[in-house]
Amino acid sequence: MKMVIQRVKHASVSVNDVIVAKIDLGLLILVAYTHTDIQTDIEKWVKKVVQMRIFDDEQGKMNLSVQDVKGDILLVSQFTLYADTRKGNRPSYIQAAPPEIAIPLYEKTVTLFEANLQKPIEKGIFGADMKVMLLNDGPVTIVLDSQV
């Protein structure tokens, strides 16, 4: 599993020019799965993300989590995080899990984020052609890879 986590002032996802999800202060998370991902990987990384101290405290130090600031999460599936660009000019996505594997993992990720955050999260539409808009705060962008 790979996640790109961005601390945002606001973010939204549109499909066919219609906003399907939006948040204000919080985290925009792009997520992709590979063939070997299992639910215990997801449990570990979701807990880590929710508790990750990447929001500023009163002294301007990154000391607060998304829970602490009562922020929101916008989760977007993005299989292209598994692009292999070592050969040629066209990326290979052979390491990305096919939908029959990725969809249940994505749904489990949503459920776990909601349980850990103790509120609903916003999400894109799996497999849709989405347009993502965001205002990255900081900028703060963190990449997590369960294979490393």
C-alpha cells in the first residue's frame, strides 16, 4: 500500500464537473494497493496517519494530529502511485492491485479511517476519472509505503 498524505487548508474531488467530496482543514490522502497488501497493513497505516503529528500547535511546531485539530480526511484511490517507470517512456502499472483486490481494501481503509477518526470521511469514487483540487498547507506532503 502506498499513501501520499497532504496537509490541506481545503480539498475537493469532482467527477464530470460535479463536486462529489470536499473538506476544509485536514488531510487529502491518495492511496494505492498492490497484490500483496492485507488488512493488517491497512490497520497499521490508518492508525499511524490519524495519529501523525503534522499540524501546527500554538508555537508553530508540528505537534498535533488530524484528530487533535478536528480535521477531516478526503481519501482518493490512485493506482498510478504504483507506476513503474524504469523501462521506456510509458509507465507500467503491473504492481497495482486489480479492482477485485483493490476495491475491498479501499472500502476497508474507509471504514478504518472513520472508526479511528470517529466520524465519516469524504472520498472519491473508485475507478472514476476524478479532478482533485487542493490548497496544500505548508506545503506538507508525506509518502508512506508499506513495502519499505
